Amino acid sequence: MISIYMRHFLSISDLSAKEIMAVFSSALKLKKQLKQVGKNSELLKNKTLAMIFEKPSLRTRISFEIGMTQLGGHAIYLGPSDIGLGKRELISDVAIVTSRMADLIMARTFAHSSIEELARYSSVPVINALSDMEHPCQILADYLTVLEKKKKLKGLTIAYVGDCENNVTHSLALGAAVLSMNFRCASPKGYEMNAVISEKAHKIAQKNQTKIVEVHNPADAVRGADVVVTDTWVSMGDEAEKSERIKTLKDYQVNQGLMKLAKKDAIFLHCLPAYRGNEVTAEVIDGPQSVVFDEAENRLHAQKALMLFLL
């Protein structure tokens, strides 16, 4: 029987601000313990995480697999050829069978509907490790990094520049709204946020007395911002549009000139992999304002805390 208390993490907005801050507090404690002692307490001993991948990954796989090991648990990697999710086997059947054996399911899929179906039929918590609609685990790491660097979140202004019809942008906007931050994003016409996500983010922001602003001029988004974010212009699945995307988005590059419009102490985030010379210059991503490798490491700490929260 499924517990009425069981929680899934399909969207960053599945958690309240209080719950996200509790996850962050746990993450910082786990990070400190690991740095000082060299290991974490085995809080997930004898627990197993099933990791379902439709898309390849560096940070997602190593952060979840290493994180589970550090907490005394075990992770199993299931690649595209292992399952054939929704092709060789029904998603509902995969969810039922896997959740009868594993304690947690993490999935990195193309369609967000695949994550939702896994959760619908799973008897254990399901974590969205990336879908075409959201990337909530990445945004937990992003805002944990911002909290570390800025010592607060409420009232800050986050600026995203580039392709805004993007899972990172969507989760950044929703997360900012939940955490009472202001969010601005700039994209060319035709690359705006998904309308459903945008409406949802605006409603949450209005309730929390903050603002979601969508513009086409990068300068209007970045001016006075505390945090500047971008992502690749060519995500997995968009390869056929590569030349068109690079041409359309060339004026949305985060370079030193654009960064100068943000606050002097602004930080730069990118979820990686990055393509220097396209969405960001080497001068910015490898410069003093960049915290991208702290951000990447924080995938490990944030996800350990998330797994503990869900279990």
C-alpha cells in the first residue's frame, strides 16, 4: 500500500520554500561533514536507488551514484538499452516492477510525461533528474550555491539569458518564485518560456510579492542582477537546429560587457556542459565571478539531502 505521506520530486515547485530551505540546511551539514570528516554517516544504509537514463549525463549520474554510496546506500544505472522505456516495456510496468525492489527511482528522460507516468505507478518516491520541461535537481544545486555565496535568497534578482524555452529556465523561474526571489529572462522571439510554466511562475511570484519579467533585450534582464545564468543554446534533441540556433542566439552571449551591467558582486552560473564562445565567453565562465564548479559540486550535496528528505 502506498503511503499517503510519500512525496515525488517532479518539479521544483513540488516543495514549499520552507521545505527547500530544510533541504539546503541538510545539504550544507552533509557537505561540511564530508569535508571535515572525509565521509558521511550511513543514513541510507541498505537503501537502493534505481537510476533510469534516456539521456547521457556526467553530473547527474556521478552525483546521484556517489551520493548514494557516501550515504551507505547503493545505486543501479539503467541506460536506454537496458529498458527501452515506453518502447520495449510500458512505463507503467517499469514503475511497478522497479518500485517493488528499489527504495527510490531517479529518471532522466526526454518527455516530462514519462516522469509523470513513472510517478503515477510507482510505490516509492520518483525524482525528476531532467525532462524536457524541468530540471529541478539542477536548480536545487544552483540556489544552494547562491545561498552559499550570497548568504540569503529572498529578495535577490536572478537573470537568465538565452533560450528561455528550456528546462533550466523553467525550474529557475519556478524556484525563484517559490523562494521569493525576482526572476528576469531574455530571449529572442520564439524562444520564450513555455506559457504554462510562465503562468504558474507569475502566480506564485505574485503571491510572494516578487516579479517574473520576460524581455527580449539581454541588457534589460541583466541590469542590476545579483546572479546571471545561461545554458547551452543547443540542448540534447535540438542538434538538427544547431546552425539556426547559434545564428538566432548570437546576440544573447554572456560576455564581460553584459556582466558589467549586473551588480559588481554578481555571480555567474551555468549548469554545464558549456560551449565557450557560444552562450558564454571563456573570460566570464573562467573568470572571478564564475561559480560554475562550486555549482556542479553542489549537485552531490543537494541531491543527498533531497533523497534523505524524500525517504
